[in-house]
Amino acid sequence: EAGLYIVATPIGNLGDVTVRAVDVLRRCEVIACEDTRVTGKLLKHCGVNTRMMRYDDHASDRQREGILDLARSQPVALVSDAGTPLISDPGYRLVRDAREAGVTVTSLPGACAAITGLTLAGLPNDRFLFAGFLPVKEKARGDVLSELANVAATLIFYETGPRLERSLKTIAEIWPTREVAVARELTKMHEECRTGTASDVATYYAAHPPKGEIVLLIGPPDVSISTADPDALLREALQEVSPS
Ligand code: SAM
């Protein structure tokens, strides 16, 4: 059972840790984590005493090699502060190097804010595109949004409270009619999900400045034919050529 274990952890509610995660974290030789205090709380809650070490993707190659050397003979876990490692979190370089070095990689699925938000928002979910955090600078944020304008899918972003209103205003300018959803404090006591046009939701949050963590979702552009049934356009086109 040596190898690198990518272990998802809760995004708020500690009850969401999986039975398998606790079992693997307990058996591991070491747990690589972003912040030993944050992960320490989870381990305490789960009664796990495994040693922790800090890791992020800025770690030196030598540090990464050290972790992978250990993972050849012992189980080693990677967790992030919350949710699924690698998803807007460290781990990409470690997994890449592990695969290259022939170290076994195992991924233990669990909470992920993007997916939790998607399942709560009631927006079309047959196609979605997760695009991480929107850029901080206004111009770059507008550029990213315009670049995604023609994507026939629900768009998912991670966002922070202080930036939400400005992002919603930019979205309202580009897409006044697309439905958006703000999923906040998922799995926590003050969980909420608000939907409407970007300007409606912006008005609400101008009056109620949002605290905590946020997933921002934008429903697909109104080309329902391609979102409801991606093959419908093609079938229609074919029928025009050879009516049966
Ligand atoms: N790896 C994590 C995951 O699987 O969801 C995401 C890590 S990323 C650094 C942190 C961002 O995820 C937050 O800024 C927020 O946008 C989102 N997030 C994390 N937990 C959340 C929660 N409980 N409710 C809403 N959004 C959350």
C-alpha cells in the first residue's frame, strides 16, 4: 500500500470526511498539507495522529523528490486545506512527478466546492466548465469572461466575498439575461444559494455584503438547442439534407 494518496477533505462540515479518507490518513507515514494548523484540526476531529509536513506547488524539486522517495516504500497522503487537492489547490506538480517517477497514485474522492455548487444551483449541468478563480484585475476579468462567452455550458468560478459584487457587475454588463447562481458557505451553518440575473443578485449582495466562501455559477447562453441536446443541431442539419 505504498504510494501517493490524494485525499479529499470536507469543505466546511467535518461530517463530510469519508470513512476511507480517515482510514488512509491513519495508515499514512506522513500527510503533506498546505497548513498544518488547518489539517491538524481535521486530524484531531478524526482521531488521527499521523505526522504532517507542509507542501505546496512552490516547494523545491528536492522537497518533491523527498516526498516521492518516501512514497515508494510507504503510504503518503496529500490533502489541501479544504476539498479536493489540485482543484484550485496544490498537487498538480506532485502528481505529475509521481506518475513520471512510477510512484503509484491513488485518488480518494470527496467534497469539492465546484461540484457541490453545481448540484445546488439548479442550472443546466449536462455541460459545465470549471474555470477556477476569476482574475482580480478588472480588465483581465472582463477578458476571461468574454473568452468564455460562446461556451455552451454552465460556467463555474471560485470567488471571494469582497470581489463578488464587482464580478457580478461585469457579468451583468456582458450578459444581462444569463441566469447566475451564488452558492455561499456550502455545507456550513449559513449555507445559501441565490439565483437570478447578475444585476438582481448584485443588488442583493450590495445590501447584504457576503461573508465566507463563494462559488459563482453562470448558466449557459440561451442557445437551448445546444445545451439541452448537443446532437440536435446536427440531426436537424442532416434532416434538411435528406428528409426521410
Ligand atoms: N480544492 C477546493 C475544492 O475542492 O473545492 C477549493 C480550494 S480554493 C483555494 C478555495 C475556494 O473554493 C474558495 O475561495 C471558494 O471559492 C471555494 N470554496 C471552498 N469551500 C467552499 C464552501 N464551503 N462554500 C463555497 N465555496 C467554497
